[in-house]
Amino acid sequence: MRRRPRDLALDAWPLLLAVVLTLPLLTHGGYPLARDLVFVPHQPWTDASVGLGHAAPRAVPLDAVVSLLTKVVDGGVLARLVLPLVLATAGWGTHRLVRELGTVGRLAAGGFAVWNPYVVERLALGQWALLAAYAALPWLVMAARRFREGGGPRDLGAVTAWLGLAALTPTGGALGAVVALVAGARRARRTWWLVGVGVLLNLTWLVPSLLGPGGGTSDPAGVDAFSAGAEGPGGVLTALVGLGGIWDALSVPATRDSWWSTVTAVLVVAVLAIGARRVPDVHRLAALGGVGLLLAFASSVPGGDDVVRWLVDTVPGAGLLRDSQKFLAPFVVLVAAAFGVAVDRAVAAVRAHGPEVVLAVALLAVPLPVALVPDGPGLTWDTVRPVDYPAGFDEVGALMDAGPPGASVVTLPWRSYRVFAWGNGLSSSDPALRWFDRPVLVSTDLQVGDTRIDGEGPDQPDLTTAHDVTWVLVYLDDPESSRLELGGLDAVYRDEQVALYRVHGAVAPPGASVEDRVLVGLVDALALLAVLVGLGAALARRRVGHEEPVERGLP
């Protein structure tokens, strides 16, 4: 079926904005390596991929999915596909959420969903998987509403497929399950179906959390370190209402550290007052957005921070609550949809004055999100700009592969984030975790300003007594590498960037038990099957849906 030019324009605008925000990734060779954004040529399948490694399963099942995909396509190609598509998907879903609006209103909603402080700050931090969950939310709301209003297996399949995208990370899985339940709950039987799907897709990280050595409680010091931050003169609440407030100062655009952030907050309040009433399912979406805003603000107020600290220190898995601003995602969707409604009302108000006036309103309103964060690309480009990995990574990988199977490697100096001389100048998560086909021990402790946050992983091994660490990989461009005590280790490889040593008498660690691997594998297989079946059902509904009224939407 041929698409009308109007439909093409509605989808082209979010895609164009997504391309602009990720432009260096699309115009340069190499692999993104900055902050939490780490892609390697081919990510191996290890126990850590499914959450049975040394660290808490915070990138589960994301690492498993990327591992499978990079067996088919190079990681650099994968990054160039998923990053702009994730951002565009948010816009595509949001303009369909308000599909009863005119073209200008829908363009405004779709563009706002892609280009706003929340997206810019999270992309600058490299958290593309969280943005995938954000992108899935408007689609989840639409699919859950259809299911609630009498839809059948195809609509439940759409819920499952979009929840599968959201559930690439634990935060996204929990957030997506709540959104699907609130948007779709009505009759008891249908509600239980939604509960079942939500539980199944979140078992991919819940089960490893219970079985793996990296599960458990988290350091409550992270609550203050990762709480929402003030931007500009308005304080934390103003920053959050203005859709920013990320904890990391390096991810905050310069315009947000000025009165411009307060202007954005005022605009958001005005947009909600003018447009929220006409947003589909506004009461449910407003409840989700309101709770998200409260969660984002809770750890920044006296009393609320104490509650969050207690939860983090007491309840396994509650460490997800530490980075509070990420829960703003449903609120951002609500504001984007309301912005589209407000623009649609503005167009309707001036339509009687002729097409020239309508065009003027459109030219002012549709690009307005870009004006609210005009320096967004200055941050996102630094993060997504790819780098070339040194040849030494392949060399040491081949040497370790020729050694004892399953032998573990520790990377030194002992830290979780590094600034590589051959990188793009930003700190990044250690790529060794995703490069080598073996257990990789890295620090899970974090340093945020003057605050040290203990991780859930192992302490630095003592190489004189550790018997389960066979290899030591040293990053020679780290200033502390020259102070390492490596006497008694066999030097195996050395170049300008890395050095590899072997530990005498070490044996490969046992790894996860067969029982744990089978249980986690079964859970992951069931979740994957559910998502694939749901996707097939949703696509079948789309083919049938060509003869349905346009207001019905797409899964």
C-alpha cells in the first residue's frame, strides 16, 4: 500500500531530527565508545550476557540481544541502525498517539518527542537502551488501550512486542510493564494477561538477580550522587518540569544552566494547561507522568531521600531507584503529546486568517523543540562520535583464546570508567566487558564527584593470592598504570596501548552452574518466544488494519 506524502512527512521529521542528533556516528567510521555507549565489532555470549557474571545484571537482556545481533551484523553497523531508529521511534509513536490532530500538530508532537532535554541528556550519557524504553512507551499506550477496549490476541501481541523493546534493561522493563498495566487495565481477565506478559519479560533480569553473584542490595551513597540535579536558577523541580535534571553535570547542555531552563519549564506548564485534556487516555497517561515526576523528585527532598536510601540499602534490586530522573519518561511523552494538541489548537485559531498565517504558525511551532535545546548536538555528537579500537585488542584476545578455556581476565588499573588516549576524550565503560569471550573482572565502584559508590561486584583481586585470575590486561595510557605492582607475572604482549600478563598457577573459575544456566536460558527463551509471537501477531494486525479507520492506529 502506497503511503501518502502527508504520512511520509510525519515520519520523516522525527527521523531527520534523530539523524541530526547522531550525525557523527553516521558520517565517521569506527565504533561508539563514550560514557555508557559501548559497541564492539562482535560481542561474545558469556555468562555475564544473561546476568550470571560478577556484576549486577543492569544490562540484561540487552547484552544477550546485542551478542546475538552482532553474530549477524558488525557492531558498528548495528549502532548506526539502532541509535537513530530508537530516537525516531519515539517520534513516530507520539504523533500516532495524537493521530486525530492535523498535520502540523502531529509534526509538532513527533518532533518534540525526539528533541527535548530528557532525550538530549540521556543520549549524551550514552543510555540508548533507556531511550529505547522511552520510545516504546507511546506505542505501549496505544496497544494497551486497544486491548482494553476489546482488542484480541493481535493487540496483546503488540503490547508484548513493544514491552520487549522496553525490557532490554531492568529499568525499561519495569517502566514498560507499569505503563502497559495502567494503560490497559480494565476487566480482570485482560488485566491478568497484561500482568503475565509484564512478569515474564522482567524475569530475564529478575531471575539472574536472584541467582547470580552480582545481585543484592546497593550502596545508598548512590542516592544522593544520582539524584536529580538543578539546572539554571529554578532549582531541581523546575529542571524536572522542564524535562531535564539529569544527575550528570557533563550531560547538561549549557543553555540548560541558564534562565532558558526556566523558560522551558514555564512552556511545559502552559502546554499541559492548553493541550493535555485532548490527549488520548489523558487521565491514565497523566497518572503515569505524575508518578514519574514524583519518583524523579523524591530523592531530592528531605524525607524522600531517606526512604529511597532505605529501599536501596534493604531491598535487592532497588538500586534501580538511585538514578531518579530517568523515571521522567512517561511525563515527557505526555508533554510531547500535549504540545502537539496545543499547536493544533493554535492552528485552528488562526485558520480563518488564511493559509499564510497557518504556515507562519507551523514554521514557528514545529521547530520550537530545537530552539529549547539548541546546543543539544554539541553534547550528543561528542558521545556518539565513533573511535577506532587499537589492534592490540584483537591481539590479546587471540592470545587469551589460545590459552585455557574460560580463564578469566582482570583489567587494570582497577576502575570502572576510563578515558582512553585513543578515544574521543570522554570517559567510557570498559570495553573489555563486551570484547573478550571469557569472564572479565572490572571494578563496579563508581566515583561521582567526591563521592565513592561501592559496586555490587567483586573487590580488586590480589594477584599474589588469587588463583582464579589467569590473565591481567593493563591499559598503558592510564596514568596509574606505571604504579602497578606486576612482579612475578609473565609478560605475554605489549604495545603502546595495552599489555597482557599471565598469572602463574591460576585456573579457570567454574562459572555459573549448569542448573543456573538452564533456568536462565529457559526464561530467556520463553521471553524471546513471547516477543517474536507478539511481533508476528502485531504485524498481522497491521496488514489487516489497512482497511480499518485511520483513528485505530498502528501497533
